[in-house]
Amino acid sequence: MMYRNFAIATLLAAPLIVMATQALLPKPGTPQQQGEPAIKPDVPPPPPPMPVAPVVTPGAPSVDAPSAFGQPMVGADQPAMMPGTGLPDTSAPPMTGGMAAGFSPQDAPAGSPNSE
């Protein structure tokens, strides 16, 4: 019920709001006063650009030599982290033995990758 009343009020008030807005806005096509420029600059000119200092990363190789283009980076063949520098020597213990006890390929369900 409340939505219905709001919809009726909106439909009745919309033409009144449009007419009031049109009465307050200037009419298009009215001649401007003499001596008044057509466009008034209200924005100041942008400030001159500031020079930006180049970012220097310590330890970064220089790329000044044009012959280095297309060549691999120095140390690219070395892994980033090696065992012994916070990493374990192996990711999992080695598997010893064969299949789990009580399992054979004949016991696997048909269509599974372990069946023969």
C-alpha cells in the first residue's frame, strides 16, 4: 500500500518538478550581453610538469649495453631457493616397498586407472 501511494505521489509531482526546473534554467538560444565572452575560462592553466628522478634499484644490472638485448639474465640458471637455505632436503620421504598391503590390480574397480 505504501509503495502504491509513493508511485502516485511521484507521478503527480514529476510534472511540477519539471516545470519549476524549466522556469529557473536559462532559455536556449537567448542572445548574450555584448562584451561578454562566449566561454569563460574558470580553470587555471596546469602547473609545469616536475622532473622525475629515475628509480635506482640496488643490485640491478645495467641495461646500457645494446648487445645485452635478448640475452638471458645473469644467474637465470640458478634456482631462487635451494635445499639447505630454509628448505628441507626432500619434499617427501622416499617410497619403499611396492603396493599397499592387501591391494592388487585385480581388486580395483573396472574402468579405474589401477585396474588391468
